[in-house]
Amino acid sequence: MSINEMLLNEISPYLFKYDCDIDESRHFMLYGDNFIQRQQEAVEIIRSIMSSNDKELLYEYVAKLAQIEPRVRELQPWARDHVVHALLSFF
């Protein structure tokens, strides 16, 4: 069992508190291999979490960061995606 599978098993009962869809979260954590697709999934999950917690303004900044990340990877391919990392850290 991977670390993401163990993490998902532990957090699954609590995802409803943040309006997180379990299937969407599962796909993000276990099957996200394409950089752009995984980032888009992260942005959507973050949007849902922030909307349900009255943090829509903060979401705008995350969305802007997500637009910059692919260009950062062009310069530094080894650099982590900060948007995806932020969501994984939240989980």
C-alpha cells in the first residue's frame, strides 16, 4: 500500500467536512500522473474547499499560482508543483 493510499484511508471519513468529493480526491491522490491534469484537479478541489469555507478570495491567488507553475517547470523541471503540494499538505 502506497503512502497516498494510507493517507486517503485515514482522511476519507473527514473529507465531507470540507465538501471534498471522495472519488475526486482518490483520483487526484492515486492516479494523477499528468502534470497539467493533476494540477487542474488540485485547483478544483482547492476551489471547493475554499468556497465551502468562505475563502474565495484566497482561491484566486492559488489559481494564479497554478498558471505560473508550468512556466517554472520549463526552467526547473525538478521543481515541485506548489499547488499540488499545498493540497497534499492539507490532506
